[in-house]
Amino acid sequence: MEGQITQISARPRATTAFLTLRDPSADVSLTLTCSSSLLRDMDPPLTDGSRVVVHGKPDFYVGRGTLSLRVDEIRAVGIGELLARIERLRQLLKAEGLFEPARKRSPPFLPGRVGLITGRASAAEHDVLSNAELRWPAVRFEVRNVAVQGSTAVPQILEALEELDRAPEVDVIVLARGGGSVEDLLAFSDEALCRAVAACTTPVISAIGHEPDSPLLDHVADVRCSTPTGAGKRVVPDVAEETQRIHQLRDRARRALQGWVERERRLLDSLRSRPSLADPLGPLQRRSEQLNTLRERSRRAVLTVLNTEQHSLTATRSRLTTLGPAATLARGYAIVQRVGPDGVPAVIRSVGDAEPGTRLRVRVVDGSLHAVVADPGE
């Protein structure tokens, strides 16, 4: 079995030593018993947090209902084996897509509150806080102090990460720790921690160790900073730089506005210098004169047409008067008409049109006379 040693109880004259083997990922522990000589022969000596592989026989105590392991061999896990296991886990997480850039989120430009998970009173905490406050004095932190190495590191980090991820006011989470050996940074290559960071809804910044250090957490986190100092500079913008950028943008906006106003002013001057705007009443006056001229010409043309038609009408009337029956009647002639039963008169053009007894209507110049055709024998 493999795990981390968390408690070592070995009295000087006792022949049996008691240890606790812990699995940091599953938060499960098991009591170990072994001979005191087995511990004394370990080189280097076992300490709390040592990662070991043990071989033994399980014992179950019925009276207390506990399970322990009687150990006959303890081997410390070497650096080479740790690196090989980390590399295998790296390949597994990479195959699952946890390292893909597409799934990583960018932290907010100016977070309302920054969650910080780090060791208590550590240099990493000081570097993150001091650099962030130096860049943006109004920055607010939600700090969670946890163990950053040893058997209790992973459970405490997971608990703090879950708490900060649930907090609605926390916009970004920073995991910070100073440099150390591979064993010291082993907690930040833990599979459970890597998967918890990948499942966070809040962007996570990893700031573990120094530039050469690269635990698996750096590949899973949304942003990787080489040092805690870099995380302090990355999590918030620089107020001096942003103020300078605002001044630059304001100057650019002012110059752009001035240029636009100048262009529009030149355009207005050009439009104002045109004849239509320089003398707006002149074209109206000229058009008014043209309208008066055209109106006078129209009036004369209409009068000419009317006079011509009046003369033509007078001449036509004179001809009609001369050729009409009224002039003939005035010379002593008369128009004889036969009145039919229907009362409609018809002009008599022959003697045969008027039989005896026919009613006649004789029209003279000043009126009409009525007569009846008599029989010639009477």
C-alpha cells in the first residue's frame, strides 16, 4: 500500500511502533503497527508527510471493530518514482482534455474580490498581497490559510477552493506557494486537486514555486504565473498604467474631436461661400422677374387670342344673320308649315303637300298666323 505517514508513535524502550498511513486524495487513513527496529533502520528517518510504500498483513480486532496493518517492510517513495507517477497522471489529464486552452477562462480585468489560498504568514501570501495592493490599492482579498505540504495539504486546499468557488463575490481564485522540492510541491500535482480546479466555475490562477517548478496544477489552472509575485501583478491592473492609458485615450479623443470640428467648420465655410448662400435673395429676385415677364407675355397672348376669336365670332354672326330666314322674312316672305295631328309642324314645299282642310301655320317676320286650306271649288 502507498500513502503518507501522518503520525509516528514509537517509545524509546517499546518493541512496537504505531503509525498512521493516509491517502490524501481520498481522505482515508489506516493504522500501522511495526517493530521499533524497523523504524530505527530507516535511512533517512521517517517524518510526518513522508510518502512510503508498506508491505504487511491486515489484522481485524473484533472487540474494538478496527482494522490495522501489521507491517514488515517500509520503503520510502523515491524522486524518480514520484516523477514517473506525476508524468503518468499528466498524460492521463492531458488525454481527458483538462490542459486544453479552449476550456480555460480569462480572469476579469478588475475583480471585485480576489480569493487567495496560501500558507499562513508565508512569503507567498505577502508577495501576492503587497504586489496587488501596490498596483491597485483598492483591491480586496478573501484569504484562506491552509497547509501547503504534507498529508493535510490536499484536503484543506480542496475545502478552501470549494468555499471560495461558492462565494458569489469572489471573481478569481489564486493558489500561491513558495518554491520547494518535488516532495514539497507534491500536493499541487494531486489528481483530486487538479480535477477540482478544472471543475471550478471561478477562474483559477496558479502561482506555485519558482519559474522551473511546474506542478500539474499549472497546466489545469486557467492562468499560470511563475511566482506569487507574478500572480500579484497579474490579478489586478496597474492603476498608474491605467491612469496613463486613460489620459492617452482622452487626448486622442480630444484631438479626434478637434479634427472633426475643424473639418466641419471648413465645410460650412465652403458652403457659405457659394453664391446660393452668399446671396440667397438674388436668385429669388431673378426668378420673380422671370415670372413677371412670363405672366405679362401670357396675358398678352391670351388677350390676342381672345380678340382674334371675338372678331371671328362677329364676322360669323354677320354671315349667319345675312343667310338666315329672319332676313328673308323681313323682306316680306313667309314660311308656311303644316300642323300634323301630333302638333309637330312641317314645312310645305309644294301645293300637293296641303290638301283641303289641312291646318297651316304661317310664320312672318313679326309672328305666326294659323289658317285652314279651303277646297278650290268653294
